Amino acid sequence: MYFSTRDEFARLKNEAEALVIKELERQLELQDESVCRCEDCLLDMAGIAVNAVKPMYRSSLLGQMYAAQAMEDKEYARSIENAVAQAIEKVKNNPSHD
């Protein structure tokens, strides 16, 4: 059996990704134009930040409710803010293009 072809794995989601993307958007609105916003740089920033925070995977409605509750945790929110800020700075100083 090949797990990669099973539909139920499509329900597996990392809620941290959505939080990082939302925070990335918020922080980039505050940045000047020296921060590149091309697709590659945005994906690099998001990837760096998501890898730096505690994952929050869910696969069910109950898991989604638990994740929603955990997202209100101030310490977790700060970790996302910090991870995004560091990712923006890292990509700004070292973009993967000229």
C-alpha cells in the first residue's frame, strides 16, 4: 500500500503555516521596499519561519479546535513574530537571487 496516494493524508495540516503567512504579511506591510517580495523570497521567508516554530499539525475537527485554542497562546504568538522577523532579515540580507 502506498500512503502517498491515500486521500486521508490530505487532511493533515500544519496550522503554523497559516499563522506564519498571516504574520509575514503583517510585518511586510511595515517594511520598506528594500525587502524583496518576489515569489522566491516570500517562500524563503515563510519556509525559514515555519521551520523555526513549533509545528501545530491537525487532521480532524477536534484537532482544528485544539489548534485554534493553542494559537491564542501569547508565547506561541511571540515565537511566530520573532521567527518571521528573523526570516525577513535573513532573506533581506541574503536573497536567493541578484
